[in-house]
Amino acid sequence: MEAWLPSLITATPQEGYELAIKLSRMAVKYTQPSAEVRAQLRPVYEKDADSLTAVSQVVAINFQTVAAANNYWK
């Protein structure tokens, strides 16, 4: 797979949050490389509150990582 993550450093917390989302999405892509399978699974989880909560937790954990890498934008 091509290199897509040159750094965890971002200019702003907003950019950091967007990077956290990208990290989360890329984890799914690495875990399930088939776009067709991901498309088939989406209707299953997009209406499941527990799945959506789990997604939010993963993004939050990734945001913690990015924020720490950026010294919390101090």
C-alpha cells in the first residue's frame, strides 16, 4: 500500500481531528481491503447505535494520539 501518513503533526486541532478520522478510516480499509465488502457492510452498521458509538470511540482515541504528537497545539 502507498505511503499516506508522512506525519502526525498538524497546524490546528481541526486538522488533527480530520487526521484522526482518516486514521480510523484507513484502519478499516487495511482490515477489510475489499471496497465491495465494505459497501455491503455499511447498511448493517450505519443504523446501529452501538457501532456508531464504537466508531466515535476509535476516532477519539486516534485524536488523543494526534493531539499528543502535536503537544496539544501549545
